[in-house]
Amino acid sequence: MNFTANMGDLLLITPMIALFIASLIPITIKVLKGNVEQKPIATLAQALLGIVAAAGFLIVFGGSGKTAFNDVLIFDGITQWMGLIALSAAAGSMILMYENPSTRGVQFSELVFLSLSSILGMMILISALDLLMIFIGLELMSLSLYLMIGMSHEQRLAKESAFKYFVLGSFASAIFLYGISFVFGSSGQTNILKLLEVTMNLIQSNQMFLFGMILIVVGFCFKVSIAPFHAWTPDVYQGAPTPHTAFMATAVKVVSFAAFLRIIATRPLIASDNLFEVLQWLAVITMIVGNTAAILQNNVKRMLAYSSIAHSGYLLIGVITAGISDNGTIGASSVIFYLFAYSLMTIGSFALVSMMEKTEDHSLEVGDLAGFAKKRPILALSFAVFMFSLAGLPPSLGFFSKFYLFNAAIGEGLIWLAIWGVLNSVISVYYYLRPVVMMYMHEGESDVASANHFATAITIVVTAILTLLLGVVSGPLLTLVESSLI
Amino acid sequence: MTADAFLFWFLALITIGGASLVILMKNPIYSALALVFTMCGIAALFVTLDAFFVAGVQIIVYAGAVMVLFVMVLMLFDLKHEVEAFSKGRITGAIKLATAGLLAGLVMGAIFYSSTAVDTVITKQLAAASGDPSKQLGMRLFTQHIFAFEALGILLLVVAVGAVALARSKGGTHHDQR
Amino acid sequence: MINADFIVDVGISHYLILSAILFSLGMIGVLLRKNAIVMLMSIELMLNAVNLSFITFSKYNSHIDGQIMVFFVMTIAAAEAAVGLALIVSIFKRYKEVNIRFFEHLKG
Amino acid sequence: MDHTAIVSVLFASPLLGFLINGIRRNHHSANVAGAIGSLAVFISFVCSILLWIDLQGMAPDARRIHVVYGSWMAIESLKIDFGFWIDQLSSLMILIITGVGFLIHLFSVGYMSHDKGVAKYFSYLNFFIFNMLVLVLGDSLVTLFVGWEGVGLASYLLIGFWFTDGEKAAAGMKAFIVNRIGDAAFLIGMFIFFVSFGTLNIQELNSMAPTIMESTWFGIVTLGTLFLFGGATGKSAQIPLYIWLPDAMAGPTPVSALIHAATMVTAGVYMIVRLNPLFIAAPNTMMVIAVIGALTVVLAASIGIAQNDIKKVLAYSTVSQLGYMFLACGVGAFTTAFFHLMTHAFFKALMFLGSGSVIHGMEGEQDIRKMGGLKKYLPWTHLTFMMGWLAIIGTPGFSGFFSKDEILWMSFHSPRGHWALWVLGVIGATMTAFYMTRLMCLTFWGKSRVAKTLHPHESPATMLIPLFVLAALSVVGGYVGIPHIISEILPGHPANILEHWFQPIIKTVPGLVAGDPAMEWGLMGASVALALISTILAYQLYVKNPSAIERFTQKINPIYQLVSKKYLVDELYFGFIVNPIVRLSENLWAYIDVRFIDKCTYWAGDLMKGSGSFVRSLQNGNLQTYAMYIGIGLVVALSLVMMR
Amino acid sequence: MILSTLIFLPVLFAIVIALWPQKSTIRPIALGFSIAHFIFGLTLFREFDPNIADLQLVEKYMWMERFGIQYFLGIDGISFWLIQLTVFLAPLILLASWKSIDKNIRGFHICFFILQTAMLGTFLAFDAILFYVFWELSLIPMYFMIGIWGGARRIYATLKFFIFTMAGSLLMLVAIIYMMFLTQQAFGTMSSSLLDFYKLSIPFIGHEFFSMQTLLFFAFALAFAVKVPLFPLHTWLPDAHVEAPTPGSVVLAGVMLKMGTYCYLRWVLPLFPEATEYWAWIFIMLGVIGIIYGALVAMVQPDIKKLVAYSSVSHMGYIIVGIFVFNHLSLQGSLYQMLNHGISTGALFILIGMLYERTHSREIKHYGGLASALPIYTIFFFIVTFSSIAVPLTNGFVGEFLILLGTYKAIPMAAIFSVTGVVLGAAYMLWMCKRVFFGEKGPLVADAHHPLVDLNAREIVILVPFVIMIFIMGLFPNVFLKWSEASVDYLIKNKANYELTIKGAK
């Protein structure tokens, strides 16, 4: 109980400190320069520097399994890996922000400040070991996001999506909090480690505790867009500026899954069979909802949003696997790997969408891609790689990540979930192929926006190459992840 | 009926009544006022639960600051033409009511089913540490929850900066910033 | 169920049920009210219900953490309200409208 | 020269002829092409003679030459060689093929001289000869089948030789497909024998043929031989697969002579004779063969009566004569069957070539109603054609007489025979006499009905020489197989050379005893008398009193029409088999593929899209609805978990 | 390294072509590459020992230790000729594409070479995951080939092709993963090596559909059935063929369909012997239905290419029947028929492509009397047609004969029904030939403004190898059968517990 902040704890939270400082630099400069933006590239550089520093600190200090600040934070494998994935995804998104018409230029410093704060929230979220910390991390991340979306230069859809996201997010937060209150009430604890000691008994005997857990799970399901709590996703993803969508689809999803994983992977929860059964059905419903709805979308971002929902369904399989397996490492590592692969592909895809947006209120339809392959063969090829990879076709990263996920699921006897997963992959092929069809098989004059999109293009190509090649050598990578979780 | 009980039922009436008014009143100003009532009621309930400090904060933060903000915004908009307060759709409306009702029912069910368990928890717990609850709260806040507290600070900073940025953004209140 | 004992012996269940009712009322508000600002108020109502529940548990667990939770929740609720209102203001500037019926451009 | 070399040359020369003419088909003059083609077959003919002479020098029981060029397929127990077997039967057969083939090549030189594709024509003919040799000499059923299909292929190419005429091309196609039906049966026959005897080598099969009779219908041998016979009905144009042969007359006339009269169509008979021990072991099969043969005799002969195309008449006559051969096989008179095969090869080739000469002289006219009195214009053709006519109607002393009479006698006398078969045979013979006389009358005799513009002319020498040779053979060819009772009254009692020659390899039906000479004389007399009467009748009707026949046909018009339309068998086949299959296929495609399987996939797609649009309709843009989904999800999840 | 080189040489080619500076010289370069690849493939004749049934030229490296996934290549008699077929067809296909592919030549050649890699990998992989990677990879270039260079309805066709085949194979992935766990149970360490799979004995309860072996069997069999394609999963094939460009059709018919039948031999039969035996009747029945149905439907097709596509369904039916009858004759016959079909149907598609280049129509009714307009073309077409309808002394006969003979040995009725395919095959091909080549000249043939030009030297050079192969394979089947004899014999003799040993590892 007696607490003093020692050096060790401070070292552990250096990534957050780095992010916080980095977030303040551009806005401070702006203030000092008398409310005049510095060069955006400088702002971006400062932000990326902060992220790189955070990543570096995370690599150096994180992953030791140590806890900090009286067990409210933990820095273990999940923290480290998920943190790295989220940070890189966020870095990618920030490059997009730098060049996207609806985010660049005016107020870029504020945007970077908010983004970095959001990332800070993410860092708290993935390392939180206390329900309160999870809540605070979640709120810090979300509130920044609401504001980021609201700040978009696009005035109509972005505002609407920000508001929708905000109301539904707060609604879900209330539910989440209510759940925490029940868990706290029935166990007297909010710390996950201490909860673990009592869960086994409580979940069997105490309806209230179970109740609370369900509410918490529902709160997470909302954040990671599991059907039927997914309804915000397509609207918000479509309305938000594309870089923010990329940010939400990757970094936010990664950290939400990290926290979700942490809760679910507290194995005693399996004492409630029904809870896991319900989760399995949620996974199935999510896959179906995401994939079937995506078939009919003409807006690329919306299609990717539904695809993101579908991927949440696949990921939930992994989370469930982690929850029921004797050592959660297989499931957890497959989830981490899947998130990594998914982030890579999604950042790349959204980067291309971002590149093709001519003005701030231009929304990209699938038909707008016609003939793109002829105009920009390399970018088109990259996009095709992302699509094939998202569909899970070998030898791309997407296939291997799905393989690991299903492997873990089947290993735990969840064959029927794996079968649902693969059946849904078939459905998904249809809509993932549509942009490819458009780009390669239709005549057209589509091109990227005329503005300079050098950094974005680099991002696309790099992610595409990684997507194509990392799969083949992913074995050691997965082993590394897995070994760090034990 | 003891004084405690009477107080509870009275405050319950106020809060539930206030809450009902919040959602029933067509005019948002009335809703806001009803919310203030509810919040005060809840603050009073906090007092019955020996949480004096929190009760004070509740009054100051909620009934004071937050509600003022709401009323300010309402005044700012000066909305008069809202004819319908509730969204249309009988079936969806019924479903929505049923959902909320069921949720409440489920919570009650859970509470009843676990009342024994709750009781054991209560008996098991040690008596509150002696001393001033506020001091105790402060101690706890700045030791155990120091990190959360710092994070909260950042959060408030973010909200402050963000709200300003939002207001100055394109489509925000200050069009001249373009 | 409703008998003299229930009325007289006010205990944890009463507070929890009250909080549940408040929570549900808040939820109804979010689900049914068209005015965006009232929706925000309803969310505040829900958070207040949660607070009540926290304090109740805190009292009956004799655990001060409940009150600390409430402290945090209140702060965050205030922040949320600020963000929400800021959003609403910017939306109002754009749409001249706070009726959520008009925010249905994104769908399908 | 050793045998391998001779056999190699035997095969190589038509193959080379085929390749040379085929590859250089645009660079040859017609005569060069004809010379190459004819020479190739002539060389084969010489080789055949050499082989035959070699066989003569061997002991009667050891007259066999087996040439193996190597293994074709060798898997597990299946061992098929490129092996060729020359014995009494096949040596004689290749003599007929190459001999008659050479004459027909020679004839073709003149006949086809004006055609553009003459080199192609000769290459096809050589290709045919090659395949026919493979068929005859093959030492296993599979090798035989190679030739069997090969000749079918050649026949297809030659029938459709003038492919720019769609009907002729269709006739070729029909021939091939109908043959394929037979071939399919043949394949199954082979499978049955392979599975039960473990070999497809003809000699081994023959030696393994059970000595006991198989009396059941579903015995291995019975089934196997029945399927093989099914193959034969296709190739040799028997009921029910004879329909292709009349159409096959679309090819050039020498082709009809060679393929569709003398050689290819007799392959079925040859195959049965070749496998006679197997067939003998299956009395039921033999009964079927005899009945089908006899029925074919009568059916085809009756259709022949009412045909007006000179080649069609001959075609039905061929079918009818093939029926005799099968009748002979069916009653166990394999030697006789082969005897008739040989004599038929001579006189039918002669008559086809004669008709070719007529058509050549008439500049392509084939309708006998537009001929008549051609004796005057085509004296040599008339003379030779008459030899053929005399032979086919069974004039005593001519080749046809000996073979046909022997068949009729055996069908009556053999333990596998029956008087009814004899009756059918005699009816067939009577009809044959009638329609053949009719053909003679309408073509060569009587008044000329030739169009005024047409000036019939006699054919050149290259065409006449083969006619002479074949005419001579038709006359004397029968003397190699004089029946015993006739030889007894002849001076010097000439032996039945053929029977003697075949004696080591052709078994006789068990239970065959010497017949009563009086009975044999009586039956012979009866059939000859009937044939004579019908000949005279036909002559009277068509030469002396043409109006009578017209009145007669008027009177029985429906029957006449039916007969002249070939009993509408083609229409029946088309109406009940071909068209329904085509319609069935169209429906299969339209309903199963397009409307069912594809529809199912579309349904799956529509299901997806439907559920997709359902999900989209849930996504109505109203955030309160979204919140409601969250609430519902929450409540449902809670209920499911709590209420267990 | 010989197998790896064989597989990945095309990738190298593709990279070189992608970076090649001059667009005009891509075709000859690619042709040179493919010829080099073919010649390299010939080295297998020296390296491969046909007298033993062992797995040869093995390359085995651990790929993903965690799951026991290996980079495991090998070759035995069953795959030997398919490899040769793949590399043999490549130069001919590229030559055939010389004129027909006129846009995005670079992309086409890249697709083509990657497809080569995928197909060779599928034939040579002996690790389940490696196999699956190659198996699915083959879809992508084919998808582009049909979709970019195809006909009018190419997008429909290519999507149908892609979704059908992918839908089929995904359950196989689940089955593969499940079997990996079975190896873990059985041997302690997880492995996806096929040889380890062979060692498993998977429980089988005949009458229960939901028993482990049966389910795994169907999961695998379904994937391959779509590829083959087995009735009633065949409907993607006609569409894909009709819309695919000539090279695409040739690869599809020539090699890709063989992947399905090959995998039955490699994956299904040895892995699930009891289930195969128990459920073989379904596949034999479907195979027979496919033979007859394919032939019947082919008969009434108005489009030449579609006709040949349906004829593929019929021909592949024979192969399936031969495989599931599972005796020595029928298996050898099926292997042989795979090669035959690759060659004769490949040649048919090339021929049709040549015709299409001249007239831009594949409707039968537009033709007629082609034989007099294009005599040399006609000769080649007929030789290939006769090969396709299995006239003796061409390759088709040997395969069909062996299959039917073997089938009759086991299930006479199946053989008797299959034999109808012989008749119907002749019927649809010859009827089509009659309508296209004979009779009056059709509207397209008689068009005086665009007189048809007979085959040029390039086209004859493409076709001559096919014709030579048709006759060589028809006349000397032993030469070919010898190379697969030992493996097939071993497979038949050890069907209950099939295990492959690696050459030299005893």
C-alpha cells in the first residue's frame, strides 16, 4: 500500500513520457511562434521522433513482465508487442495525415498533439492492469480521437461521424463502467491480478460478478467492433478523414484487442461456459455481418470498414482461444501476429485510399479505381497485394496470420469456429477482388491526386513488400512473440 | 420507518422523478433543470452512504460546472422549433423501452440472486480505516492511484486543447481561422 | 416482494436497484430523445447511476477505492461533456440543427 | 527374305504410300499419285503372295508366322505387343485385301483422274489398306482393334472425301459414330475376356476357349462374344447398326467397292471366324448371330428392291450378303462364311466398280431410273457387270452359287441351324435375284431413259482391266470351295481346297454329321429354282412389261413407300434415339448446368448479397438505432449467460 | 537443389522480365527462358531413378519450427511426368500467345511464370502447408490471366473461377491444420510433412459420416473435386475456358486441372485409405456421370471452346474413375490420361485460339467449309481431334483403354457406362468438326474481304510438337509408363498403410 514512485517505475513508463513530451513540442512551438504553424514536415518529424523514441524505450524497458505504480501497469510481452504494432501503425497513419487533404496544413500541430495523446492513451491501455487504468486509457484514447475526427477539414460527414462515435462511445463507456462497478462491488477489487485470485469462486457463485464481467466484455466488444456492437464502425470509418480511419482501424483496434485479450485471457473466466459460448457466437455473427455487408459496398472506405469488422470476428476467435487454452500464449501470439499483419495491410490500403482522395470531401468509390493499374502499376500491384492478403491468400502475410489463428483455434478444439472462419474467407474474396477487378480489368483514367504524396507512396510500397515477404519468414517471428509471452 | 429509510425513499423519488423528467421533457432547458435535481438527489444519496467528499464534488462539478455548460450551450443555440422530442417508430420505440426495461430487470435479478454473496463480501470486509474519509481518500489517490491521477491530468489537458482546436477548426465556431 | 421489510430495511439492494433504474432511464434517454444535447444529458445520467452504484459498493465493501473511482468518473464525465458539447457546437454551426435525425448521411 | 522383313514391307509400303501422297499432295499430278498408291498396294500384294507361298511350304499344322515388333503396352498382367500373326486365315485375307485393293486402286486411277484431291484420295486409300492389314494380322484383340478403328477412320475420311457437300460429310460422321457404338461394345467384349482369361492374345484366347459349351446367357464367354458381335454389327453393318452403310455410298465409288463391299465391312465376319473356338463355346451367341444375320439378309434385300440409286441397291445388297456371312457364322459354318466373304469380295467389288464405270460413263448420274439400255454404250462394263450379277443371284457354276448354297445348306443342316433360318435365307436369295435383275434391267437393258444431253461412254482401260480381272474371279472364284456333293459329280472330284486349308485352325461345331445328299440336292434345287423364277419375273416386269410394275407399285403404294424409304429406320433412330439425346443434352445444359448448378451458386451469392443488404438495412444511419443494437446485444448476451 | 531451381527459376524469369527495359524484346526473352526451363527440366531424366518407388531428389529444410512446417520437396513416379508436361507446354504456350496477347505483354509473362512456379510447386511439395501455399498461389496469376486478357465476360468468369476453387480448398486448410495436431498427438511434435501424415492411422468408422477420417477425406476431396472439376462442381470450367485467352485455357486445361487429379493420388488415397475405399463409389459415380454428362452437354454447345471445355469435364471424369477404382491398370491409365488430356486438349485450345485470331468468332454456326479454306489447319485439327476421341495409335486411346480396362476389372458396370463416353466423345467432336470444317462455307469463311490465311511457320512450329507427342505417346506408352511404374506399383501394394521413404535415407 505504501507507495513511492521509484526510478524503476519511471523507466518503465518512459515510452509514455516520450510521447507526452513529443506531443507538447509542436503545439508549444506554435504557441511560441504566435499561433503560426511551423512547417508541417517539422511537426511530423517531431511526432515521429517521439514515436520512435517511445518504441525504442518500449523495446528496451518493456517486455520484462514488471509491474509499475503498485500493480496498475504491467509491461509484459503483450504490452511490448502490441505497443510496437500500435506505434508503427500510428506512425504510418501520421504520415498519411501529413499528406491527406482533409488533415494537412492548418492545425496540424493540434492534430499531432491529439494523435500523440491518443497514442499515449493506447500505451496506458495496453499496459493497464487495473480496470480503472483501462478506463482512463480508453477515455484518453477515445476523447482525443473524437476531437481529431471533429477537426477534419471535411465538414459534413466528419462531424457526423465524430458525433456518432462520441455518443456511442460514451454510451459504451457507461456500460463498461457499470460493469466495473459490479466487478468492484462483488470482489472489492479493480486490479486484474488480484481479481484473478477470487474470480474462480465468484464467477460460479456470484451473479453480480458475472454480470459485471459481461458488461465489461460488451464494452470491449464495442471498441473492437464485434457485432452487434459494431454499428458505429462503418459510419465512423467512412466519415472520418482517411488517415484517422487508418489510425482507428489499426492502432485503436490493436490496443483494444490487447486490453480485451488481457481481460479474457484471465483464464478463470472460462468457468462460465456460457460466456464463452456467447463469445463464439458473437465471433461468428461478426464475421458474417462484416463480410456480407462488405459485398454490397461501393465506397472503398466503407468496404474496408466492414472488412475490418469481419477481421474483428476472426480475431475474436483468437481471443477466445487464448481464453480457453491452458497457456494462453498460442492464442495470444496468434492474435498479436494477426493484428500485426492486419495493421500492415490496412495501413497500406487506407494509404492508397488517402492518396486517391483529390479533395477533402472526395470519397473514393470502387468504380473510381478503374484503369488504375495502367496508370500506376506499382501502386496498383501493392493494393492488389493488400487485397489478396486481406482475403488470406498465400503466400501473403494475411494467409499466414490466418493460418496461425486457425491453427491455434483448432488446437483448442474450436474447429467449428475455424470452419466458419474459412467459409467467411470465401465470402470476403468476392469483395476484396472487386477493387482488383476494377484496377486491372476495367478501362479507366483513374489516378492518384495531383498533390505530392511521396511519403504516402513510400508507405504503401513498404507495407506491400512487407506484406508479401514477411509471411514466408514469419515462423521465427511468431516464435519470438510466443516466447516473449510466457 | 426509520429516518434513513425515509430519506432513501424520498431521495429515490427525487432522483427517479428527476431522471424521468430529463427524458420526458420536451424542452431541453427543462430537461437540464430536471437533471440538476437528479444530481442533487444523487449527491444527497452519496451523503447517506457516508461519502461526503464525493457528494461535495458531485454538487460542484456536476450540478455546478457541467450543468452550467449544458445550459450555456442550450441558451447559445436558442432552440425553439423542436416539435418532436422523441424519435419516431413505434416498434423500435417499444423495443428500445423493452431493452432498457429488460436491462434493469436483469440487473435486479442479478442483485437478488447474489445478495447473499454480497452480504458475505460485506461481512468479510474489515471496518473502514479510521480517520477522516477525505484524508483517506486523498492518501489513496496520491499513492495507489498516482499514475491514474497524472493520466487524468493529461486527459484534461487534451480535452482543453482539443476543444479549443475543434472550435477553431474549419466548420467550427471561428470561421476566420481558415 | 414489496412488503414492509423491503420498505423499512433499506440496504445495498435498494441503492443498486435505484442505480439500475437510473441507468435504464438514462439509456432510454439516449435511445429515444432526438435532441443531441438531451442525449448527452442522458449519458451523464447513466454515468451518475454508475457513480451511485460505485459509492454503494464502496460503502458496503468499506473500500475507499469506490469513491476514488467516482472521483475519476466524474472528472472524465465532465471532460466528456466538454468534448461532446464542443462537438455539438461545431455541428450546430454547420447544420444549424441538433436533431440527430439530420445526422443520417452515413449509412448502408 | 525372312518373314519379318516381308511383313515389314507389307506394312511399310501402304504406310509410305500414305505418307508420300499425304505430304506431297499438292505437288503431284494425278497419275503420279495413282501410281504411287497402286504400287504401294501392289508391293503389299506381292508380299502377301510371298507369305502365302511360305505358308504353303510349311507343315499343315504349323502354318504360322508370328512377327513381333516389340511391346506396345505392358502393365501388370496386360501385355500387348505390336505382334502380327500370319496363318491360313489371315494370309488368305490379306491376299484378298491387297489383291482386290490393288485392282480398285488401279480402277481409281482412271475414275478419280479428274478430281483435284486425287493424291489425298490415294493416301487415304493406302491408309485404309494399312489399317486393314493391321486388323487382319493383329495377334491380339487390341491390335485388331487398332486396325478396326483405323479402318473406321479411313472410312470416315473417304466417305466424307467430298466434304464440301454437307450431306456427304454427315454420312462420314454417321459411319464413324455408328461404328463407334459397335466399337464400344467391342471394347467391353475385350474387357470381359481380359478379366476372365487374363489375356487378349487371340491365339491364347482360342486355345483357352472352354471345351464345354456355355449354355447360360450370362456366362463369360457368351457375354464376351455377344459384345464382340455387337462390335461386328457396327463394322459389318448388321441389324441394328447397318444404317450407316447405305449412307456411306456418299464416298467415291471405288471406296464403296473396296471398303464398303469387299474388305472393311467383312471385318466383323473375319473377327468371328478368327475367334471361332470362342464362339463355338457360346451356342447362345451363335444363335443370336444366326438370327440377326438371317433377318438382316431379308430386311436389306427387301429394301434393295425399292431403291433407285445404283449404289444404294448395291449397298443394301452388301448388307444382305453380309447377313449371309453372319448366318453362316451363326450356324457354325465358319469356313463357308469366309468362303462367301471371299466370293462376295470378288463379285461385289466387281459390281461396285462396274457401277462406278456406269457412273463415270454417265458423268455422275446414279439414278437407275434415268439409265436403261446402257448395254449399247458400255459393252464391256455390261459384260463384266453381268458376271457379277450371275454370281450374286447364285447361278450354278458361278462363285456366288457355291458359297451361298453352302450357307443355306449349313443353316438347315448344322446342329446350330434351323429350318426357319434356311427359309429366311432362301427368301433373301429370291429377293436378291429379283432386285439384282431389276438393277440389270433398269441399267443395262430395256429402253434407254438417258437424258438427251448425256452421252454415255465406255471407261478407259485402267478402269476396265480391274473389271475383267474381278469378273474372272467372280466366275471361277467359287471353285476353291466346291461343296462335297457337287465335287462328287464333277470330273476328278476336286477337293474343297478351302476347307482343307482351314482345317487346322477352324473348328467345326460339335455334333455336325454328314448330311443326306438327297436332302441337300433338294434344297439346292429349291433355292435355285426360286431364284430363277424371281429373275424371270423381274426381267418380265422391268424389261418386257414396265407398265405392270408401275401398276403394281401403285396398288401397294403404302408398302412400296415404306420399303423405298427403308422402313423409316433412319427416321426411327433419329426420332427415338438421336433427337431425344440431343434434346436431352440441350435440356441437361439448360436445366442442370445453367438453371440448377449455376443457379445454386447464384443463390449462394444472392443469399450473401441478401444478408448483406439486410445488414445494410439495419445500418440505417441513425445512431439511436445503433445504440439500440448495443442494448439488444447486451440484453441478449446477459440473458444467455445468466439464465442457464 | 534441382527441384528448387526448377520451381523458382520462373520467379527469376518473372523478375527479369519485370525489369527488362525494352518492351519489344520481352516475347523472345520469355520464350528463351521457357525453353531453358524446359531443357533444365530434362535433367530430371538423368537424376530421377524410375526403378524405385522412393521419394527422390528430396530437399528438406525446417521452415517454421514452431509448427513443424518444412520446406520439403520431392519427386516420385507419380509427379514425374506432370512436371515434364508443365515445362513442355510452357514454350508452346508462349509461342501461341505471340499474337493473341497484345496488351500488357510484360504483365502477361510475369503472370505466366509465376503460374509455372505455383504449378510446379504444387506437384513437388511434400509438406502440407507448402503445398497449400503453392496450390492457392496458382489461383492468383490465373485470375489475372483470365481477367485481364480474357473475353467479354471475363470478369464474371474469373471471379467464378476464383471463388469456386478457393471455396473448395479452404476446408482443406482446416483439415490440414487438424492433421497437424494429429501428428502432434501421435509423434509428440507437430509436423505438416506429408510423410508424417502418411504415418498416421486415422480412426475410421464406416457407417458414420461424422467420423474423423471421413470428414478429413471429404475436406480434401472437395478441394480437389472443384479443381478437377468433378460433376456437379464443374460449371466454372466452361466459363473460365471460354473467357480465358488461349494461353490461359491451355494452362488451365493442360496443367491446372491435373493438379486436382494428381492431388487425389498424392493426398487423398494414401492418407485416407479406408474412407477412400468406403466412399469411392460416390466419386466413381460422379466420374461416370461427368463422363456422360460432359459429353452430352458438349454435344449441344454453340461455342467451340465451350464444347472443348465440356469435353474436358468428360475426360477428367475418366481420370477420376480410374483413380478411385484404384488398381494398377486404372491408375497407370489415369496418370497417362492426365498427360494425354494436357496435350490433346491443350492443342485443341491452341488451335481454337488460332482460328479465333483469324475470325474473332468461336460460334460453330459462323463456320462451315473451313477445310477447303485452311487445309493445313484442318489436318492438325483432325489429328488432335482423333487423339481427343481416343483413336488407337494416338495417345488418347492408351489412357482410356487402360482406365476402362482397369475399371472393368473392378466395377464392370462403371466401365460399361463409361464406355458410352467413347461413343459420345466421337459424336460431339465429329459433329462439331462436320459443322466447322465441312459442308458449305459459312459466313465467316466465305467472307471475301477477309480471306483466311492458313497456318504460318510459327503456328506450325507450335503444333508439330503436340502432334509428335500424340503419336509417340500412342505408339510407345511403355516408355512413359516405365517412369511411373514403380511408384504406382508401390502405391497399390501398400494402399492400406502407405508410407514413402526418402531415397538414400534408409
